[in-house]
Amino acid sequence: MKYFLLILGGVISLPLMAQTTKKPLKPADLYKQPTLMAPQLSPDGKWVVYELSEVDTAKDKRVSHLWMQSFDGKQSIQLTYGDEPASTPKWTPDGKFISYLSEKDSKSGGQVWMMDRRGGEGHKLTDIKGELEEYEWSPDSKRLALIIKDPENKGKEAPKTTPPIKIDRYHFKQDIEGYLQHLHSHLYLYDVASKKLDTLTNGGMDDSSPQWSPDGKTIAYVSNHTADPDRNENTDIFTIEAKPGAEPKQLTIFTGHDINPIWSPDGKKIAYLRSTSDADYFIYQHDVLFLMDADGKNNRPLTDQLDRPVSNIAWSKDGKDLEYVVSSDRIRYINRYNLLTRKSVLVYKGNECSFSDMIGHSLGVWVGKMSTPYMPHELVAIENGKVRRLTFHQDKWLSEVKLAYVKGFQSFSSDGTLVSGILYTPDSVVTKKMPFILYIHGGPTDQDEFEFDDIRQTLACAGYAVAAVNYRGSTGRGIEYTKAIYADWGNKEVKDLLGAVDELVKLGIADKDRLGIGGWSYGGILTDYTIATDPRFKAASSGAGSALQLAIYGSDQWVMQYDNELGAPWKNADKYIKLSYPFFHADKIKTPTQFMSGLKDFNVPTGGGEQMYEALRSQGVPTQMVLYPGQYHGITIPSYQVDRLQRYIEWFDKYLSLQSPKGGGF
Amino acid sequence: MKRALLIILTLSAVCTVSAQQKKPLKPADVYRIPTVSDPQLSPDGKWVAYSVSEVDTAKDRRVSHLWMQSYDGKESIELTHGDEAASSPRWSPDGKYLSFLSSRDSKTGSQVWLIDRRGGEGVKLTNIKGDLDDYAWSPDGKRLVMVIGDPENKGKEEPKTPKPIVVDRYHFKQDIVGYLQHLHSHLYLIDVATKKLDTLTRGDKDESSPVWSPDSKTIAFVSNRSADPDKNQNTDIFTIDARPGASMLQLTTWKGRDGNPQWSPDGRYISYLRSTSDADYMMYDQNVVCIMDVVGQNNKPLTLQLDRPAGAQTWAKDSKNIVFIVTDDRTRYLANININSGKITTINKGDYVFNDIATNLSGNWIVQKTDPYTPAELFALEDKKLRRLTFHHDEWLNTVELAYAKGFESTSADGTKVSGIVLTPDSVPNKKYPLILFIHGGPVGQDEFSFDATRQTLAAAGYAVAAVNYRGSNGRGIDYCKAIYADWGNKEVKDLLGAVDELEKLGIANPDKLGIGGWSYGGILTDYTIASDTRFKAAASGAGSALQLSVYGSDQYVLQYENEIGVPWKNADKWIQISYPFFHADKIKTPVLFMSGLKDFNVPTIGSEQMYEALRTQGIPTELILYPNQFHGLTKPSYQVDRLQRYVEWYDKYLKK
């Protein structure tokens, strides 16, 4: 399936700004929003370096640069400038340098750059052919572990005529990457002083997530060493001595995925994440925090009782605690597992906020990112259960806009299932029924949560009540809730979505005669399922979706899911046909629908939108299709992101406004 | 369906070349094959101007230039040179100029250029924004009528970020053109002396094929002016006075297609081509030559009784006779009809193919002809006899040894007689060959006695290669063509298998070494056939599809689907039935090489991807080759060569082991 909520930015700011000159959020405000990512704490704990991307409207792209924030909150410094982005900052363990990736002065993609903490501009360290995907400093700051993907054309200049693409793999398409051939990602060692590059791993599989042991002798990493890695997700954790010619040692043997290894500070243990399912492929699962000895023995789950997805794991500096972020019913909160007590305790949980990228600072102190419904991500410190904000990049533009009011709600579906949602309204008090948009998240294995949400905020600011609904298939409510839709797409999800709409109508918030629906990715797919089930919606916008699921077999990146979950189409045609009911029963659809797609999307290819557009167009149901040139599954060009928001509002206004062509009196 | 036989080239050369030093044709020889096209007779009948395109291997593309051949055969001159192509030569009716189209020195696409016949290089006449599709000189030599497509971005420079494409049409995809929005083609007039441009037609319809009346006062053209031209093929013929603001007169009312109007030299009649069917859309159709008077009265079909596609109808200078080309069972021959008596006579017919006819008031006739051993060259037609004028292919043909081509017939399981052509490395096959059944596209098209670079190359690699005109092909009458209506992959497969049986019986094909392949509908039929019969040991399916449901709305044929198959939500069973190679992919045992151009909107890449994946997941040997930036027909020379090489390698791997 398809997937990912597209979140453009994210952070918290207190919604108590002067009401004076504020205007409701509009699509073009997107241009003003910075995005904060990849925080890294300095070894001495005094600084956090991070990446901040901002829109260059002239070039119509986001450019990221490095910033540094003092932990005491007093100083904020921009470190890099200019047209060329800088990203992925890291501190050398000795604290002498900040390294980062940049394509500046490079003909062969991103290289590692070094910035001396004593002063001076950055300078290029590496000159690598192939795509530098990850890098990690050895504890002695002398070497780098690199993940490099084999270069195109074997590192030679591209020929004038692009060679024909020869496909012979089972998994042969992947969004953004394109057609998959035989370029693989492997582990390399780079010596800073001699600039010598050594190959550590090779072969027909991919390696990722390198982590140095604290003594600098061993690297843990993730790889899939099964006979055909295209046919399963059975990644395992390996270690290899940090010297050429060393043999990898396999630490895990679970047939699901094992990922994200991190060494304990004393080097004796490795914490990692493991999937709940051991199937070759299973999308309805979540990650469990595991711990094992550094030789792979004594592995055990630490969060299996939690029944919630765990992410962002980190060791405390003293090695006594393992911090992790829990996704649970519309929020993401922070827990820590104490190795002595063998128990998890809460670090911080807010009613309406979400955390990520947490780093252990000192005893009881953590640094990371936080977002609320009113603030895209900013850096915060959590000090003994209290949040202290460190950065304020969002304040300027937020001080100029009026945001919608956000609150949670719950509903019961027709089969009795309790479903959680979030409601956005232009004002905190709703005095009359409003035109309504149900905007559905992708995934499906994801959740809508209390964080800053550009799309729903913008729609609400255009005069709509807007709902986010965590239908079955979503995460955060336990594995059974997620698994409920296995091989049964468009059934229980639709019940949950309609139940939420019923509830909002009952509450007097949504006007039952002015209901809109929309979404992106699996949210677009569910839009199609829902309008083919219930004609009550007067307008729909289905982005990056599909309905004839037969048509994406072999034409998208999900063949492994289809073969595992639905079976081969020639043996299970009935099931595919059933799951394609919006196409095979397109004559039931009466809702004017706008379809959208990025033209290079290999996740849910454009055919998904084209076919439903044509089905409606042929029947004379009002429809249009908007195609974004050069875009993948997620729209990344800023003017297209703004265009999409504007088209949402225009389409919904056209069919949901009372009389006036614009936005119905709000 | 799909469409377009991909013939790379065509022409005839006397094959009396010495056999020494000749090597069998190989894929890379494609680089050496020029293409001769678009003959235009000078007003005095003494010269023929035409285009020759040749491969620039450094730039990896074909570049066309203008040539001129004296009618007496004595002189041959290349007129244009260089990197920038020149095409569409036209003589000004006073004989003073030879005009042509070129993009040189232009930021906005092709422009009309003039070469003064007294001497000197070409000079640019027009400076048009938009896409110049077609043009014609007024008989008085003073003006040109042009067909110009609305420019992208209203003629402004392309913005840095391309605008999102907003689709709201029913017919919204078309190969090469791309996503269809609301750009239309209209008629314009330009005065050659003043260079003043006047708009003749406008609006949300398209106009094409303008032809001047002999008195230079009126222009006949073709347009579909039904309520929604996306929903039918009802083009009609119109006339309009050649002055701005004139209103148009509709001459034809046939609900099928009317096209290709031609004024008689005396100005009294217009001949044109009409479809046989009057349905909104009918793929299985053939053109009929018709005439009418110039106000659209007294129209009558002239060639219905032939029950063959007729085309390229050309008036003789007496305004009483029309010469045209008939597509008939592996040949295309020249015929004449007298419009008074209605009598049709054959002018010239043989195991070869005519592609084009040119004449004018000089009374000289030029035709373009190809045979199995010669790509298209130009000939003078003198009293039913042919005199060869051009020899562009001799040089490369002198160095290669070609396969021998001959016709054969077979009888299918249901008794249907089917015509084919078989190519063998030697003229006297004294052994069984591994066989490649290479299937033409269309399906409405035919394999014929013309030069066929793909099959010649395969035969030269040591194979017997068969071309089979399965039901759905044309040249055998409308019923033969219509037989596959809404029943794809059934009778065609019977006919293909019957031909293979026959070649086995004749001792030509080795039953244990059978290969199959094709492009477009030939790729689709490859999929159908290997899902019906496991006897083939190797297949190459190019630009094909099998899960036909997947191409509804994602290719250019929605009008055909809804007319022929019905909408999927009301006729799912039929759609599933004609998708049997996908729904029964477990019956396929043949190793298959799939191929596609990545910008193909005719049979999109998904058609190949899905079948590749179906075989790949079952462990049947398969590969998928994708050609970047190519449409339905591969045009990049190195890709054409690459495709031939891969064919040979794939078949060799499974048929020669």
C-alpha cells in the first residue's frame, strides 16, 4: 500500500500571540515555514547543531543550512550559507569539528565537509564516487564509516544517450530511486589523515546504519543476507571488525526485520528495533525495542508489553537508561527503560504534542524535537519532566497568522469500534454547522497526531471544519487495530471514516449537506473507497491514490506486499477485484472529484489517478486531474505544494460553499 | 488496441550486386540505411524534390535533408546540408522557389524557408510561434496556407518550474503529444511578399489538411466539429474562402471519418477518403475513395466494390481519372478509376509496395516503391511502367547479403486462409531453421512485400522469420479485419499457430526451436499466444500489454475501449476475458524479453512491467528493457540497433543452445 502522511514542517509554539494584525493561514504561507531537522548534541553538551531548511522562492526549492544552538538557550548561530545546501551535521567525538554533507565543489554528489570549531569556513574532506548515504565518526575521530551506493555508469561520465535500462530483479521499481538495477550500498572505511578509502563489505545486498563500538574496533550495521533480499524484509544486525578483509558476523536471526542498532556506552550491549511480525512481508506491524549482548546473545524484548510502535531510541550517557519514543493514540511521548530495574518509566508526555530525534544530554536531561498543533518542530530540552524550548525559528511567521483551533474527538463505528480523531475549526467555538472536509492520512500504518499540520490548518483557515481520523490500519492503538485491515482494504477503514463523520454531524459541527473528503496516498485510496461506498460527499480530492489495484501489480514498488498479502493475481483474481471496487463499481460514484499525482511517482503511480479520472469523466461526473511534473510520491517543489493547497480550497469551495463562490461565509 | 507497424524503412534496389565480400545484414547496419520520402514534382515536371534522412551516429539521431533528382534520371543534387534538418519540400507553383521547413535559426520551432531556384542558400520566410504542422502554396504562388498548433505557454518562455498539468478532457493522453490540454491547430494565411499573417480559423476544434482550389480562392480542409470531438472520429471536409473573417461550409456529413480532400485540376470536384464505418469509433476499418462536387453535393464512394483500403488518391491532369493505392494481400498496388465510368483498372502490381504518388499539370508521375530487398526509392511511372530515379540505398546494399523472402499461405484450425511471408537466410532452404514468428502491430495493418529491417536482420542471424497477416489485418477485406472485434487474442492466435504449423509441415521451421515476438499489437499477440500454447521456447514482447484493464484511462485508446469493449464497470467479464495472459500467467512457460519506450502513451510501459513481474515472480526467465525518453516507436538509432541486438541475443540464448 501507499503511504506516508506528508508532513511539511513541524514544531511547537505557544498560541498566545497578539490577535491584532493576524490573518488566517493561507496556502502561500507555506513559503515562510522553515523545517528543522537532524539535531546533534556536541560532546561537551553545550551546543546542538541541526539543519534548517527554508524556501528559496526564486529557485523554487528548499535549501537547508546548518545552525547551532547553545544548550543554555542564549546563543543561536547560522553556520553555513549560500545556494548549496548543507545537511547531516555531526560532531567529531573529540569535539574539534562539525562535519556535514554538501555537494559544493563536487562533481560526484554529496561529500563530507569539515568545519573547524576554532574558526573558519568548512572545507571538503572526501572525494567519493557514488552516493554517500550515511557516515559515522569512529570514537577516536580518525576514521569514518561510510555507506556508499555504487555509482551510476561505474563512476564514469554519463554517455550522451542514456543506456537502455535492463531490468531483471523482482523488486524493480522504487519511488525516488526509479528503476532498480544492481547498484548496491556498502560499508566503507575512510581514514581522515591519509584520505584512504577501504572497502569493508560487498555483494548483491545493501548495508546500512553503521554504528561504531565505543572502543572503535567494531562496526554494527544492518543488512539482508537472505538468498534473494528482494523477496523479504529480513534485515539482520551484523558486526564487522573495522579493517579491510574482515568477515561480517550475524547477530540476529529473526526472520522479520532487525534494524537500528546502537551500542551501549560501555560497548557490552546493543539495543535495536525488531518488527512484531516474522513474515517475509507484513505492513501492519510496529517496531519493538530489543536488547542483546554485543555478540548477539541474550536478545530480549523490552517493550513487547507496550503494544505500541517504538522509535527514536537512544542511550543515556551513563548507559543505564534506554530512551524511546512511543506512538500512542494521536501523540508521541517519551519513555525510558532502566536496565537495572528492568522497567520503563515515563520521561515526558504532553496531551497535545509529539516528540522525535531525542538525544541523551545528562542525567534526566534529554534534547530533541517537539511539535504541537500550533507549532512546527523546534528544539527543546526536557529537564526532569519539564520542557524548555531552545529554538524559535517558527515564531516570526507564526506571529503573523491566525491558526485554526485543534482538539481531539472520538467516535464509534457502525460495528462498535472506538476511533480517535482530531478536529480543526477556524475558531475554538463553533456556533453553527460548517462545511466539512475529512482529510485522511496515508500509510495506512501511521497515525494523525497532535502536531503542526499545514494541510489541515490551511483548509480549516479557509472556513472548514477539518477532521483527521485514525481509521483501523492506523498505528498507535495496538497491533490488532493496525492488522484489522489485512487483505481487506477499503472495508473497516470506510466504516471508521463514516462513523467519525456521523459523529461530527451529530455534534452540530459538520453540515451534512456540505461534506468533503480527501487525502493523499492511502488517504487518496481511501477517498476512492469511501466515495464509492457512500454518495453523501459533495466534493472529493484524491491525491496519489488508486482504485483498480490490479493495475498497480508490477507497476509500483509494492509487489512483495501484494504477493504476500493478496497472493498472485492469477490465483487470487477475486480478491484483487474485490479490493478494486471503486473502479469496478465506478457507476456508484456521484462525488465530484479532483485527482492529483506526481508524474514520477513509483509508490502510487499516476495510473491510479488517471483511471479513476477517466471513469468519472466518461460518466460525466465533474472531475479534473492535476499532474505535477518531475514529482515523486511526495510533492517537494514549494510552488507545487502551494498550488496543491490552493486547488484543494478552490475545488472544495466550488462544491461546498452555500451560494457565494468563495468559502461560504466564514 | 495498438497500432502502428513499426517499419524502419523501405525502398527498392535492383539486387544484381556481386556476391563477393557481402556480409549478412547485422543490427548495426541500421545506421547506414537512409530514408527517402515526400517526393514533390516541380511545376515543369523536370525535377523531383524529396527528403533523405540519414543517421548522424555522433549525435545519435536521424537528420533529414532535401535532395533533387532530374526526371530524366541524369542529375542528383543535395540541396541542404548541416546539423539542422530540412523537410517538407514544396515547389512554389510558379516554379521560382523551393520551400521547406526547418528549425534552424528559430527559437520557436519549424519555420518555412525559401530557396530561390536561380541560386543561393535558403532564407527564412516565417517567424511563427506555435507548432507549424503543414503548409501549402496557393496556386497563384502568392500565399501559403499553414496549419499552426497553439504554442505552449501562450508563446511565452517556459517558466522555471513547469506549470502543473490540469487535465479535464475525455481524451487526455496521446503518444508523442503527451497529456492533452486545450491547445488546438488552426489555419493561417501568410502573404509571401508582405509576410503578413492572417488567422483563418479559430476556436476549440482542430483543422488540418488544407488544400487550395485551383483558382486560389478557396481552401478545403478537415475538421471534427461535433459537440465533443474527443468522443468520436467524425471528421468532415469543409471549405472556407481564403480571406480573414470568412465563414466555413461543411461539405460532408458522414458520421465516420472524411479526410484527405483533393481538388480536381479543373476545380469541379473534390476527391476524398471516407471510412467504411459510420460508428463513433471503429478500429477495424478501411478507407474508401469518394468524390463530390465543391459544395458537397453528389458525393459518391468510388472504391467500395474493391473491399480493400484505398488511399493516396491523386488526380490526373484531365480531371477525369484518379490514381490511387490499393492495399491488397501483402502488396500495395497502383490503380486508376475513371470518375465518369467508375471503372477501376490496375496500373502496376507485383510483389512490392507503393507508398506515395506525385503528379501535377506537367503530366509526369512519380511514385515511391519498396520491395523485400530494397527500402523505398523513387520511380517515374511512365505508361504503367516504372523507371527508377533514385539510388540512395545501393551503396550499403552492395555490402550486405539479404535473406530471401517469399509468400506462403496457411489454413487455421477453423479453416481460415491466412497469408504470410517467410524470410530464410538462403533462397533454397535445405534444412530446418529455428523459427521466429515476428508479428506485426496495428492490428489493422498488414505485412507486405516491402523491405523489413527487423525481419531481415533476424533472418540474417540464422533464422527462418515469418510474417503472418492474422485476422484483424487489412488487405483481405473488411470482414477479415473486423473478425476480431471485441474478441482479442482468439482468432489471431489461431491464425498465428496455423502458420507455424504450416511452416513446420513445409520443413522450414524446426518444431523444437520456435521463437515468437512482435511490437505493439504484435507484442500483445505475443503475450496472448504464449499464454495459449507453450511450444515457443523464446519470446520478445515489445510495447505490449496483457492486463487490458490496466490500460483503460492510462493510454490513448479510451474511445476504442468504450465503443468496442464497453466501460469496465459494466463489462468486467469481457475485460477479464481479453486479459487472459495476465489472469492465467501461470500457463506461460516461455522465457520472455519485454521491451518498452518509457514515454509510450500508446501502449504504456505498465503493459510490459506487469507481465515481466508475473513471469519474474514465477521464476520464468525474463528481462525487461526500457528505452528512456522513447515513445511507442523507437526513434533513436542506437536504441533501434540495441533492440535488434537484444532480439538476436535472446533468441540465440534459447533457440540455438
